[in-house]
Amino acid sequence: ENIPYKIVGGLKFYERKEIKDIIAYLRLIQNTNDNLSLTRIINEPKRGIGKTSLDNIAQVAEQNGVSMYEVIKNADQYGLNRVYLNSREFINVIEELSVKKEEILKFIDV
């Protein structure tokens, strides 16, 4: 967009937290099995899904052979009702962006 900007400080561009978070969002949109990216951004911004909830999600995912994203998406079916309520906006954003990604890819010869 040719918008001028200046980064002040010692961090390189890709070492900045917000850049790592955006990349994690993009990686999760591309691959919902990416548990590492999911754990980085599930609480960015704060959604009330803390370490204990993430540990429970990881345990259920491992027991059922599915990704953590699938557990969060269907948390009510796994008895994780609080996770289900707190994650609806996050799941909706990822699902919506995934659909948009597919629509864009239709126009690009990949």
C-alpha cells in the first residue's frame, strides 16, 4: 500500500509479537491441524481460554485423534462448555477467513 512506516527499537520485523500473531492466524487458516499456531493465538485477544483449558483441549484432542481446533470447534460435544462459549467468535473468524481464502484461490491459478 506504500504507507510509510518506521520501526523504532531493537526487534526485527518478524520478531515482533504482532507479526508472529498474524503469521500464526494465517497458518491456522491454511491448516487447522496446526496446534502450535492455535495455542499462540487462541487467546489473542483475550477470550478466557487459559492454560488449564488448553491442557484439557490438548488431552481431549490426543485421546480422540483430532486437532485442537476440532476440539474447540465442537467443544460442547466434548463437555467443554465454557471453552465452547468463549471460543465462538474465534471459530467464526477462522471459518470465515478460510472460506474467503478458498474463494480467492478460485481466481488464482495455483
